[in-house]
Amino acid sequence: MMTLLTTRFMPYFMITWIITNVSVCIFPIDVMPHIFRYGYGAPFYNVNRAMRTVIFNTKNQVGLNFGVLLVWVAVSCVTLAGFQVLVRRNRSSAAAGAEMTGNGETGTRKENAEVHTEDVRADEKQTA
């Protein structure tokens, strides 16, 4: 998500992500309103259930919990790679479009600064 949201919007995403994950772990999902049924697939809920199984020796569903967590890892890896490809493609096409129109700066910073300095000197000569 960092690729899509950029660093400017990351705090908003993280607050929302934390609230939605922790809200399903406070009470059992069976006694909460129906809207909280998404919690069965939430990562923090599955970590919580696996820890309860290991610590308190409750009903053993560790395989299911780790399965859900592995699916989250796989989905995260696939979407991260997909978003990176998408952003790289958009940036390269934007750079190519700027290069074709002549609006983009295609050299190094030093070269661009030298060109800018030469443009300023030429403008000063024309006005003098």
C-alpha cells in the first residue's frame, strides 16, 4: 500500500488497519454484530487464536490460523509486486511522454542546472 498511498497517507491507512484488526479481537465474533464477521479472515484475530491455543491449550485450530496468515503473506507479496510494476510502468510512460514533448528534464542535476544557467544568461542578454 505504500506504493499507492505514498508516505503522506500512510498514517491514515495504518490507523484504519489497526482499528479494524484489533476490534475483532476484543470480544468473541459470535456475540458481536454481524458486520464484524470479516474478523475470521483478519490477521490479528488469527494470531490471537493461535496464541490462545498454544498458551491455554484450547481447541486446536492452529493449522487454520496459520493457513489464513500464509494467505495474507501471499496476497501481500503478489499485490506488492503488482503495484510496483504498475507504478513503474506509469512513471516510465510519464517520463517518455515528458521527454517527447520536451518538458521533462532528462539529464543529471548538474547538467540541468548548467542548461538553466545558460538560459538565464541568454535572457539577461536579450533584455539588456
